[in-house]
Amino acid sequence: MKAYIFPGQGAQFTGMGLDLYEKSALAQEYFEKANKILGFSITDIMFEGTAEQLKETKVTQPAIFLHSVILAKVLGDSFQPEMVAGHSLGELSALVANGVLTFEDGLKLVSKRALAMQKACEAAPSTMAAVLGLDDNVVEETCAEIDGVVVAANYNCPGQLVISGEVAAVEKACEVLTEKGARRALLLPVGGAFHSPMMEPARAELAAAIEATVFSKPTCAVYQNVVAKAVTSPDEIKENLIAQLTAPVKWTQCVQAMIADGGTEFIEVGPGKVLQGLMRKIDRSVAASGAALAE
């Protein structure tokens, strides 16, 4: 079975999407529509902006979403997903790709999500850190012992877990995890503590927008970050998407569930190759590649 996977924040780069814009009239149409919906020229920033401009959450999230979704649209009939999943923000790209959300509604939700997360980041200083080379349970137990808010946030692949929370608590956890034998425990250059209780104000704000949006029946199952299993009910998809902001991204578990359910070929749709790299660490025996336009 063909599984299409969609990247999240961190995959952005200057010039992203320009090849699509130049090669496809359909892509141009979608990019121009996006500029109108967002009320600013995101294409200018995507194609020519600095790394600094692209790093702003309100730009990064829509930019990655647009690259992924427009690429899927331009692939046309060759894009026939039998299962989909997205990493964090990528879950919204996956939901447009499998027909749950329209392009317009998906983009509006991504923009609202980005602004709500930005606001939550500004309200309280918080951060994330990557922990390499320890078992998940050691990281989880350590986080539970630290004073303050620090939780496991992204299960990226075996031996790579991202933690998230208050700055002091995350720094303390990094110290303790290093003592416990982590190969590395380093702070990430992110705006705040995504996928942790620190995102509660953003979750509440986004919940209202999600509730007000029409979610259709998907063309194939989406493996959602929160539950790491196949979901096809629009109501359940909504519920899990709302929970996603404060809950961990169970990426390793999502991929393992897709493989267990018959996923044999994984195709990353969007900028970069982050998810292909994680695929190799989760299960080397499964084919992983990136979607590309025919020359």
C-alpha cells in the first residue's frame, strides 16, 4: 500500500515551492489564492525571503503546508494515497490531501494555528530539546521527576525523542538525561514548547476554529499523531486534531502502525527529506522516497 507522509515545522528553506510555481499553472493559481487568503504575499517570503523571515511561525507553518498540498495537487492522477499521516503541522496537509478539508479551510486553520501558537509562546518563555540515544521510558520517567513543566513531545524515531516545556525545567531535564547517558540533549532553536501543556491557550483558541470548520469523510485513513492509528471518522479526526497541540506527536508509533496495516511504500510530500531520514531509522526495510514533479 502507498502511504503519503507530510512534514512539519523545520523543513522550510529559502526558494521552497519556486520550482512548482514556475513549472505549473495550477500551482501558480493555488499560490496566488493563498496570498489572498493570508492577506500578505507568502510567495515572496517562500521564494526570496531570508532564513530569519521563514522561521517566523506565522510564515513557516503556512509555507510548509502550501508546499506539501500544492505539490500533491500538481501530481494529479498519480497522487493516489491509500493511507496518509503528517508530522505535527503536516497532519493538516494530510487532511487536505485525503479530502477531509478543502484547500481554503486547511490554509485558514494552519494560519490560525500558527498565530495561536505564536501567542502562547509569547505569553510564557518555553522551549524544546532533542534527546538522543536513550530509551523512551528513561526520558519519560526523568521528565516526570523534574520540578516544573517538561514532557515528552515528539517521538521521532527510536532513540530520538524531543522534550518540551518551561525553559528551566527543560534545561534541568537535559542535565539529568546527559548524566543518565544520553548521547546528546540539546536545546532546539524553536519559539516555544509545542506539544506540551504550555500550548493550552492555543489549543482552546484553535478548538473553536476547528469546530466551526466542515470536515468531510476521507478518501483513505489518516494515522493521527495523538492516537497513532488509522482514523476515518470526521468527528474523531476533529477531536484528535484539537488534542494535538498539547499532546505528544507519536510519529514512530504512527509509522509502525501504517507498516503493520500494510504500508509498503512511503512517499514524503513537501519540502526537505526529514521524514525519509526518520523512516530509515524506524524501519530500514520499507521503501521511502520524496514526491517530485515529472521533468
